[in-house]
Amino acid sequence: MTTGNTRLTNSVPLQHVQINGGFWGARQATNSAGTIPSIYHQLTITKRLDAWRLDWKPGQPKPHIFWDSDSGKWIEAAGYSLVKNRTPELEAQIDAVVDLIEKAQQPDGYLNIFFTSVEPQNRWRNLRDWHELYDAGHLIEGAVAYFQATGKRKFLDVLIKYADHIDTMFGPRDDQKHGYCGHPEVELALVKLYETTGEQRYLDLSKYFVDERGKQPIYFDIEARERGEDPHQYWAKTYRYCQADIPIREQTKATGHAVRACYLYSGVADIAALTGDAPLFEVCRSVWDDLTQHQMYITGGLGSTHSNEGFTFNYDLPNEEAYAETCAGVALVFWAQRMFHLDPDSKYIDVMERALYNGVLSGVSFDGTHFFYANPLAAYPNINPYPSSTSVLTDGYYRRSEFFECACCPPNLARVVASVGQQFYSTADDTLYVNLYNQNRALIPLSGNTVDIEQETNYPWDGDIRLRIGLEQLANFTLALRIPSWCRDFSLEVNGTPISTSPIKGYVPVSREWANGDEAVLKLAMPVERIVAHPQIRQDAGCVALQRGPVVYCLEEIDNGPQLSNVALPDDAHLTAEFDSQLFGGVTVISGDAVHMQPQEWPGGLYQPQPLLTYTHSPFTFKAIPYCFWANRQPGEMRVWIRGN
Amino acid sequence: MTTGNTRLTNSVPLQHVQINGGFWGARQATNSAGTIPSIYHQLTITKRLDAWRLDWKPGQPKPHIFWDSDSGKWIEAAGYSLVKNRTPELEAQIDAVVDLIEKAQQPDGYLNIFFTSVEPQNRWRNLRDWHELYDAGHLIEGAVAYFQATGKRKFLDVLIKYADHIDTMFGPRDDQKHGYCGHPEVELALVKLYETTGEQRYLDLSKYFVDERGKQPIYFDIEARERGEDPHQYWAKTYRYCQADIPIREQTKATGHAVRACYLYSGVADIAALTGDAPLFEVCRSVWDDLTQHQMYITGGLGSTHSNEGFTFNYDLPNEEAYAETCAGVALVFWAQRMFHLDPDSKYIDVMERALYNGVLSGVSFDGTHFFYANPLAAYPNINPYPSSTSVLTDGYYRRSEFFECACCPPNLARVVASVGQQFYSTADDTLYVNLYNQNRALIPLSGNTVDIEQETNYPWDGDIRLRIGLEQLANFTLALRIPSWCRDFSLEVNGTPISTSPIKGYVPVSREWANGDEAVLKLAMPVERIVAHPQIRQDAGCVALQRGPVVYCLEEIDNGPQLSNVALPDDAHLTAEFDSQLFGGVTVISGDAVHMQPQEWPGGLYQPQPLLTYTHSPFTFKAIPYCFWANRQPGEMRVWIRGN
């Protein structure tokens, strides 16, 4: 087995990047002041933390099999926020939770609330459905993050002990289980543990899970029979649901549950990188291309349907019914990061940026305390975003919730916002990639030097970015500046001298001897764009969406009145972008000429012959706001895709 | 209690109307030769008939709680078909089934497969969910139909005995259950039994069920507690699902499960008529108006969502996701018939006709042997018409099935086609209403005379109808000819003399002394109409549908190529109707100018800035076929609502 790290680029760790304002500064402030405390409050009042005491008694409400992961992800998010601001109160809260978790660990290292306190007899008996390894993965990620933030080892050591237990339980030996988790996540977590501890066994175990997945006979069939169940009675009907219908190395398409897919291929990309397994990376690239070319919303949302929380078929992207789970957007960000490690191409960051500014951030309210699980691209009063065979529609609007019974999304949102700084830069030998633009200062080790880089920008509301380089000595390296795919015109100057280099894989490389105080000024033209969808996306036929820079816009009823389906944007409509400092702490809004089309008089009934009607096209000035901030004001209709002419 | 029959019109019984060709003649021939035998075959191979032997043993697959109704509806359909053509083979088949049913009846009169052979301890313990009275209702309807067709009493007597048992079990006395069925149906069936036997108790019992429905405390809560269940854990979440959230007399809106609603209000309208209960009829009228003004598809389909198989909210009529259950269309036809009894207004027949020619007939394949449960108004390869929390989308097309586990739709289809003749005419004192047009001859008793009326027409492909009157003696009466709401220009002549009377409530009354051989010639102008939907139906915004006469058309991929979402019908497109004698036994198809809009070149990816693209508008001649015949040829896309300009 090749174990050399074949990554071509590496992320710059969070510790090195200080976000000191701008768009993400505001989001992180809200995350720290609103989201992380409010999740802690929910974990408390829902007894998710108390459940670690393992004192469940028959007759009491049962802890849920996912609960461990909620703690893990909250600690991870809180850990990232400590990197920026090491507040003792938060650290004490985490330490108390860690103490609970430590006490819950069994002598053999096993660590799980439900399968210790409620159904100990069912430990490891249903990998397909019961999420034990998924829980383990999130705890590992939390432990790694908290260790990196604080240097405290207790939680990490607990998870090392658990990982060692898992390593004895799973593997190729006859006395081991040859299984893998129905909900991938542990794969990427074990890679993190390997990278943190240097312990090869964790990487090997992760690779084992990946290699076993989808092999015949399918492990899920075997364990189902061992439980006395008929494997054909699998509730999700097909192992495509969990990307286990065929071996990983034969997979080429995005199928099944979107979050599972993105976590899985994140781990697979890691393993490909760390084991030098090029064919395995080709699998990731193939699935990535399939997904981003055929099944991704303009918001970066993934998963067209609630029925499998995932993918359906090419070009099937319904708007009102979109599932586009917040977690799937988050997982896509993580996956993109890993793809860039092996293939430094802006196309991955383009997708990451699309998700971050749109379908991920829409998952949280502006005040950080309420959350969307699904992120539809159109909303209408009375629509129930979660159709199911057991739900009857009830009146009301689609609004964010404080929490969910299955609460995967809120802490996922918190951890991606708290850790967004690690996406800003990548390094490769003597190249410093600037991936994302936002006010920040970073100290980045690069071929023997430390590059002190500072961005000054009001991105994404403005495409002007000033980068200042600080160096203790002259240094030869390449500064590679990303030109986002949405940008069709840009200029770049270094110390006042225009640079005319063309982008390579989406990055303009500026190779020179850099000196302290050098300045690069990048101007990304950021006009309002009318975007159309692929002609096979039937749900967007005849419609346009508005985008400016990476930000996708939407119309809300509060700004534009009701019946948004009858609003059209003529081809020649003049569109204006204006910064509104009063709205959502300052955002750019788009306005312009639109028409509201409706019959002068409707004779009654539901259907009328067209010749009997006269339609009026009432002009009005529409106002579009960033999609990520929808549903923060008065409830009403919302639409991303608006009728064209 | 007032029991005088206050019907203003009465249907003309099936026995008096002989359909001798034309559109419905062909449908009935297919029904007799294809549908009724194929349902019998399915009842046999699925052991639904054998289940009447009550020999289920633990460990065997359980009969379903709906199975009784399948037998009942099949006998009803077969009974109607015997009226037209009394084939001894079919009659022998029915008699054999009746023998089985008779033997299954318990000494106390109780009659139910599941609750006799599988769970006798649960008899009448869950009226909310378990369909016992629904089953009883369909058996009663079958028994009445078979008795009327053949004069044979055995099946009727079995059901009378069962109805008597039900009458002892349910009612206001302390020793009786004060319940009613979660799935209405028995109400209208008991009215039929009352009308067949003259036994007042059946009408009283039906009225009792109606009056109890939705009264506080809700019976379903009481019986749930008696089963040791928490009523709040009701799977459908609200009793609106079964129209039992508030008392019938307070209901004004169409809510919940569409089939239940239409069966319920059919029975309610009957009771209102037969008890002279005007306020009760106003309830029906209010719900009817709400439903037809806010929640009905252009096909007459009802029920926007699979989640409750029913209504959602006003103007919510998604096309691909439409449930529009075949049974709901059938039930709407029956309800319309009963509304007309009390309110002789063409608006009810307009809805009936809309359902019959479109959303009902689409439920069966052209050869009569395959069935749709849901009748969407748009189809796309790979769409799963039954999204549910436990189904994962699989590749494939939406096609009719031979049968269903819950097989309510096929025999419902069969009985409405076999009995459609009873919708053709109504009588009131000295008025003969002609409701539907089709080749037929009827002998109709009217104020002491028998009117022999014959229609000669190729309706719905042609709007010319020639009506010949046969009389043994001169007779004064009013012939009221329906002018469908879709018709905006008509002419009428009697014996060559133009009649200029305006329609009253949609009927032109021709009052005169009629003589043998008199002829009325009605010409209904039947141009192709472009129909638009109410501006609040967001799913149809910017779209048109094509309708000619009562027939709604659709585009299919086989005639128009793929990507139907990119096909537009310009406002000024010339539209032509042409009879195609080769297609589906002869149907009128519509053709005309359309454009296929697509980018000249798509640069790749899912989303592109519009200014980079040039759209070509390729003209082509489209072909639309009657919606009811879709999905009978090569699979592909289908759309009823097509983009306008």
C-alpha cells in the first residue's frame, strides 16, 4: 500500500487565518453569539447532553441514535470558534461535556449513548441503519478540532481509545466484522485522526471501510439475515441510497442520499490523496462532475427530493419541492476542499463558493438562532416542505425552526461558518493559492518563509480586493489569485503595474520575488447577471435567476407583492445593484424593471378561454435580496427563478 | 324528520338508456371485453375471491382490510354491464362470487373477510382506519346493482341482513356505537338500499352517520382511547383528512382525502334530498363550489398531493406531482349527479363531463386492462408518481399497472364506464333534461308518456347532435338541452325551425307539443380553445392548455419530441382539429404551429449567463392528443399545460 501523501495543495489551517470583519466576520460573530450558544441550549433542554449519563430507564423517552453526533458537531464548531476567540466560558462548557462523554466510555472503549444505555444487545448489529460509526466519526472530528484549538488531549484520547476499539471490531480478519457504516462520515474522520496522531492504523481502517463498501456479498444483506430480517425489505429499497450498491471503484454517478454521498467522497478523496491512489481519485472526480453538471441547484443545494433526501436523476431540480438539505451543502464544501487538494482547479472552489454564499447560509436565520433543514428555491404560503405519506398539509408558512428532532443541520452550519477561514488559502510548494476573498489577515508558512497576507475587501458586495504582502525577507513564490467562474472581466495590478497573465485552471499565477509591503489589487467585475438554466432543467424553463458575484438573489413577497409566479423580467430590463446598509447589516440589493402580468378581469372559475381575457402587464420596480437571507422578515412567497419575457 | 323526496330531477335509470355506439359505446365495449374480465382475473390470482372462504391461517399472507370492497365494486360494474348485455358466463361468475360471500356471512349478519378470518377480536374497534363500513357500502352498492340488473335477490338479501346488523350496532341508543366510518361510502350505499327496499331504517342510519360525523367529542378519539391509544398520535394528524374535524353542517370547504370527500357529500346530498333538509344541501353546495372554484384540475382531477391523497389549499394544482386519483374523479361524477337532483344546473354536469372525458378515462389504458391510480398532468421520464418517505426514485417511466395492492381504482373505473348511461338524462315533472351527448336510444317515462329519444352524434369529436323523438301520442313536455359551459356558440332547430331561446342554468328549454318523429338538431360550435388558468395557480402561470369541446388535450413526446418544457405555443398560432380515424379507434387530434426554444449552443454546466447565449426558436408543427389517451404508446414526456409565448 502506497502511503505517501500525494496532495498537490494543502489547506492553510484555521489557526493561521484571522477573519477580521467583512461578510464572514459578521457571520462568524453571529455564529459565536447566536448559533453556538443556542445549539448548546437545545442540546441541554432536549436532554441530549444528559443522555451521556447513560441513565435511561424503560418508560422514559429514548435517546435517539443520532444524539452522539450532535454533541460531536457542537464541540467541533465551538472548538473552531475558540481558535478565533478563546473564551473561558465556552471552553468550560465544552470541558463539562467532554467529562460526561469520558465517563460514558465503556471499559472496552466503546462509546455510544443509545447502544450502551438502551439497547446494549444491539451494538454493531445494524450498520446499515443505526449510525454507530457515523456517531463515532462526528465525535472524532469534534475531538480533533478541540485538541487543535486548545491542545487539551482528554477528548482526543477518549476518541483514540474508541477508534482503537473500532479498529479491533472491523477489518479483514475472520474474527472481525467486514462491514462499514450505512451513513458514511467515519471515513473522513479517521483520516483526520490519522493526520492528528500519525497513527497509520486509522488511515488503514478508513481505507478498509471504503474498499469494502458495495462489495458482493453486501455486508448489509449479511447482517440483516443475522438479525432474522429479509434484506429485500430494506426500507430505502436500494443500496444506491447509501452509495453501497456497487464497489466504490465502480461508482461514476451521484446517487442516493446527498449528505452521505458528500461525506463519503470527502473521505475517499482523502484516502486517494494519502495513499497515492489515482484511480480512486478518478472515482471522486467522475462523481463530482456528474453531480455538479447534472444535479446541483444554482444555490449549491443538493438533493431534489425529500423521499431519499438526495439525488433523483439528471436535470431534475424542482424548486418548491427542493430538499437541498443544509447538511448536504455543508458536506459539499468539505468535499470541494478535498478535491482541490489533489486537483488545484478553481472549479471546485467555484462550487464551494456557490454553496457557502447561498444554499449553506440560507440554512440559518440572520440572527443565527433558527435553522432550515431543507432549502427550497421557491416558497408559497401553505406549502409543506416535508411531504410524506403520513403528513397532511396544514396552513402556514415555511419558516426556520429552533431545532429539529434530527438536528444534524444546525451544528453542521455552525462548524462550517466557524471554520470557513481554512478554505481561504491553499499552499503548494512555492505557490500560495488565494481561494476565497474576504477581509482577513493570515500568516502562512510557505517554503521556508512566513507570508503575512492581508485582504481588504467588501466582497461579495464589491469585487475589489486589495492584498498586502508582509515578509521578513524577499521571497520568490507564486501568488495564485482565483478568478471565479462567475467573473467575466477582471484586472490585476501588482504595486501599480498591470498583470496580464491569463488564469490557469481559474487562478492567475503571479510569480515574482515578493517584498514586504507589496500590494496586489484585483478587480473582479461584478455586474448583475441574468442566469438561465440548462435547457433540460424543465422546472426552470423560460425563467431567469439573478446573480451578482457569487450571490444568488431571490424575490420575496414583502418587497414585490404576492403572485410572484406572474412577475416577469423582460430581456431588456435595466438592473441596478445598490448597497443597502440598513438591510441585514448591509447587503447589496438588486432592483429593476419588472412587469406583473394578470388578466384585467377574471370572469370566475379556474379555467377560462384565453381569447376572452385581456392581460395587463403592469410595470413595477422589483427588489431582489440575497437568497441566503430570505425568510428573515415578514413571511410570504419567495422565488429564485423568475419568468423571463 | 322530513322524509319527502325533495329532488327536483331524477336520473333516468340505466335500464332505459341503450348506448349503441359512439365514444361511450367504444369505451363500454372495451370495459366489458377488457376491464371487467381483467379485474376478475386479478381478484382471482390475488386470492381476493378465495379470501371469502375465511380460511386464512396464521403465517399466510393476510387478506387486506379493503378486499371486500374490491369484490363489491367488481360485482357492481359487472352488474351494470349485464344491463346492456346479459351474458350468462359473466352472470355465472358473479353468482359464484355471491355464493362465496353468502357463506362468509356470520350468523349475526356480520360480513367482513379480515375481521372474521384474521382479527375477529377487532371487529368495529377502529372505525377511523379500518374501513369496515366502507367495505359494507361497496358490497351494498354491488348487491343493489346486481339485483337491478338481474332481479336476483340472494346477494341483496345478504346485504340487507348485514345492513340490519349494522343498524343494531350503530345508533343513538346507549347500547349502540355512536360512530361512523373514517372512509365515507356507506352513507350513499344505505340510501341506495333504502331506495331499493323502501326500508326507512337504512335512510335513518345513513342520516345518523352523517349527523354524528365531526361532533364533539369525536368518536375516533373515544375509540382510540378504548384501544389504549393516544388519539393525538393519529397518523393523518387531523380529522380534516376524513372530513370529521367539525360537524357536517358547519363544513364549507373541500378538505382532506378527495375520494372520502366526494363519497361523503354524495351521501349527504342524497340525504338532503330525501329528507327535505335544505341547510344540509347548502353544505354540499358550499363545498362543491369551493372545490370546483379552487382545487380542481382542468381534467376534473381532484387531490393535489399524495401525502393526504387529497386537497391542499386554494389554487395549489401542481402538474407533475398531481395525485388526481382515478377514484376521486369517479366519485366526483357520482356527486355531480346528486347535486343535479336538487339543483338542476348545468354547472354540475359541466364538472361531471370534464371529469368523465379527461381525468377519469385517463385512469384506464386504451385496451382496458391497465390502470392509473394517480393522473398527473405532466410526466417526465424517471418521475416517481408516488413519492413517499420510504421510496427511493428508480429509473423508468410512469405507466399504467395491471392492478394495485390497494385496488380501488380499477373497479371504480369499470363501474363508472358501465353505468355512464344513467348520467345521460334526467327528468322532472314534464321536463326531460339531456345532460350528455352520445349515440344512444332511451325509453324514458315522462308524465304518463314514454319518450323514445335517440341521439345521433359523433360527440365529443363533433358538436352536431341530432335528437329524434318517438312518441305513441302527442305529448306536451319540455326538452331541455344542455349547452356545455365550454360552448360559446350554438344553434338549435326543431323540425327545421330555429329556436332562439336562451339557456337557463345551462339548458335550452324547448317546451312544445312533441309528436312522433320530431327532430331537434343542436349544433355546438367546437373550436379548439386555448385555455388559461386562474392567475393564482402558480403552477400554470404563463401556460396554456388546449381544449376542444369537453376534451382536454396533451402533448406527448412520441409526437413532439423531448423537452416539452421548451415548447411554446405562440398567441397567434393557427390551431387545427382533425379527425384521425387510425388513432385510438378514431379521435380528433389538434395540430398547429409551435416553437421549440433552445440555446443555439450550450457552453456546458448547469447555469449560464443569459447574454452569452443565443436562443433559437425552431418552428414545428405540434400534435396534441386527448389527455385521456396518453401513455398508450411509446413512453415519454407528456404535458397538458404548455408554455404560451
